[in-house]
Amino acid sequence: MAIEKILGIETEYGIAGGPENDPILASSLVVTAYARLQQYLIKWDFEAEHPEIDARGVRGHLQFAPIVEKTVANTVLTNGARLYVDHAHPEYSAPECRTPLQATLYDVAGEEIMLEAQKAANSSLDENDHITLYKNNSDGKGNSYGTHENFLVSREVPFDDIVRAMVPHFVSRQLLFGAGKVGAETEWGGREPGEFQLSQRSEFFEEIVGLETTMKRPIVNTRDEPHADAERFRRLHVINGDANMSQVATFVKLGSTALLLAALEEFGPTVFPSPPAAPVRAMRAYAQDLSWVHSGLSTVFVEDENGMRVSSWEYQDQLWQLAQHFVDQTGGVAVAEAQEITLIMEQWRELLDGIANNPDVVSDRIDWLAKYRMIIGFQERHDLTPLSPRLGAIALQYHDLRPEKSLAQRAGLIRLCELIEVRNAMHEPPADTRAYFRGECVRRFPENISSANWDSVVFDLEDGALHRVPMMDPTRGTKDLTEKLFDESATAEEFLERLNR
């Protein structure tokens, strides 16, 4: 039986500028500047961080020992999110959300938070050292950074079943949710430097299954950190997606993946399409398939394990049919309420039909298509060759967070989230997951919190001991369950006393 699909997105932002063009220093300045705006810096509790644990039941499969960066800038926000420096990038990890639309809202709130953080950091810097942030996934020099999705999955589902079921989706969904880029950055395939790819990330993947996230990236990541009760839950850590500027793309990406995972829990893996015989090769091949903008028909097919030739569109169509069957049978309540489920399925279908029949109709929702139209238009107006570096600059400017510079802001992309909702989500946590508990603790008792993480908050009452409050079920700690406790407690001491009762 399908369980509630608690979900969320973590995004590492591209960064340029800063003192001495040092990305680590610049990232730290961005995070600490926002923490000063919030007037607190809540430490992250690393006790539950175990990136070396593999869902296949083994340890030690990382190529390099994991670096747990405990000394970098790091804070927890009142909306339940985490803001910190991940390697050489500022990262916003959105709070746990109950539905794809809510997760989209908090992802968009992350954009606004990062923009405010950028402005705050630049206010104390010389103009020549100003920092610019980009919501993208590669720097054009061979370095890729992630946009990772997280989904709550039942521990009863064998991990091999997740791989078998989800690989067709993960290799083909870039057709609808890829962010697009100019040129290639790896040596995997003899492509011309100026060619356009549907996805920013696909060429960086080298394995089907694995534990790495920065080296030899796998299509299905095996990191087994549920940040919850490990006997009941998995957290599927999805690392193969792009950062979307299109809110519709983010929403349908999350919604389609959540529905398919719920369908897997409900029906098992045998109802899913046969995976490609060579998934990594298929993912890269689909990223090159620009035939959609010319004919509306694919010219790129890969062989599946049954010997059938399948396009990315055909995979997505089969998966849409499966998700629709799941919705017909269950209502899709594990993912969202009926109205939102209808929106997911309608938008997913419209994207599929549009890309096949009239791509212009969906260029207001598909990032790579909107970006491609801009690049081709610019190239033709200025009589540029495909190798012109100006086209790469245009592609990057699509992801600029600054409204006056961002080309995504001029692409006519459909917005799902109202500005007032986004502003509220920057400061207020989701009401229907444990993120509410974390965010409210930070808002009400910042001076009494020693540290926090996804599954606990640690209080320091200056009584000689630390008091850890575990949150091992992401579906609890909600506003309905805890608001009264917060309202009746004037101090952290009173709060913990009432909680202990």
C-alpha cells in the first residue's frame, strides 16, 4: 500500500564573483549574510549524517571518503529549511512538504531567499567583488552541481524494485523537465562544442546504480539516510534532475515521480515499462534528441531489455498511463488531494502532447525549449555561429536570479505560485509535516536551540544537559498536533515540560 509521499528539493546554486573569486568564501558570505538578516545562526546537528551507508546493505562503496563539512556556514531557517555551504556552493534544502505543489512553492521561496542573501552579501562588498547566483547545474567548464529531490518511500519496497521501476522515468523525463544547455563538458561522446542538449546533468552520469553524488554519478543513488525511522521508511535521494526555472516543470517533475513511486508501492515493479538495455547510454542519447523542435517526432530510439526500440516520449507516455491507472484505482491520495492530482496529470499530458504536436504551445512550461528558442533567436538576429561564446552567456543568463538580468523572467513561463504565498513560505514552515515543528522551534526559541537537523531538535536550557527532541516520523510534528503546545508555552523550558507529558 502506498504511503504518504513527503518530499522536497535541495538545490546547490551556481556562484560567480566574490573576494578573489573564491567560491567557498563567496558561498560563506551569502549564507552568513542571510543568517544576519534573520538575527540568528542555528548550528546543524551532524550526528545523524552517514552518507556512506548504502541502501544495498553494504558500506564503503564511495570512491572517496565522504567529507562532512562541519565548519562551514550553516543555519536552519524559520520555514524549516536548511541553508548552508556545500563544497563550493551555497545550498538551499527546502523543508519537507506534503504535496508536489507545496514542494514547488518552497523551492520558489528558496530562489527568493537566495536572492535576498545575495543582496545582503553584496551590500558589504566592493562592487568589483559582487556575487552573482545562478539556479543552474553546470559551469560550462566540466563542473556539475546538483538539484536533488527527496521522496519518502516504504522500507518494505526492495531497493532493486525501485531501480527496476524508476530507471525508465529517470532516463526519459529530461524531455519534459530538462533545463537545457549549450555545448558538452565531458569526453563521453564526440559532440560538436556548440550543440544544444536538453539536460544540464545527463552527460555527467556514468553508472546505473551507486552511492556517489559527485564522482561516477549514478542514475539511481543508493544513499540510505532516511532521516526518519529506518525500519519503516526510505528516503529516495534522486540526483539526476535539473534545476528548473519553470514552476510547472518543477511541479510535474515532482508530481510524476511521486505518483510513480506510489504506484510501485501499490502494484509492484512488474507493471512498469522495461528499462533500457543500456540506461546510461540511453540517458545521454535522449539528451541529444532535438528532433522535437523540428518535426515533433523523435529520431532517437534506444533498445529496452526486451529488444524493443523506445523513444523518450514513448517511455513518458507509458508512465503517464501507469500513473493514470494508479490514480483511477486509489485516487492518488498518497501524493495529494484530488484537485492537485488532476492538475499533475493534466499538465503532464499537455506537456507530452505539446512536445509531440506543437512545441511552441509548451515553450512556456519546458525550460530547455524556452531557452532553446531564445538562443536560436539571438543567434539569428546577430548572425552568430553555433560556437559563439555569446550563446553560452545567453544560456547562463537564463538562470540568473536577479529579476532585471534573468532571461527566464522574460520567457513567459507560467507561474503556479502567487508572490504573497512565496513571501510567506520564505518565513513560515509547511503546516502538515514535521517541518512545522522544526521551523516553529527556531522562530520561538532560537536562543535555546543548540542545534537541529532533519529528524531532531536539540535544546540547551543551560541546566548542564542537552535535550534532544526526536522527530522520526516526517508526517508528525504538524501544526494540528503541536500548535497548542507552542501557544501555551512562554519559554523553552515550559515547552519541553509540556512535550514530555
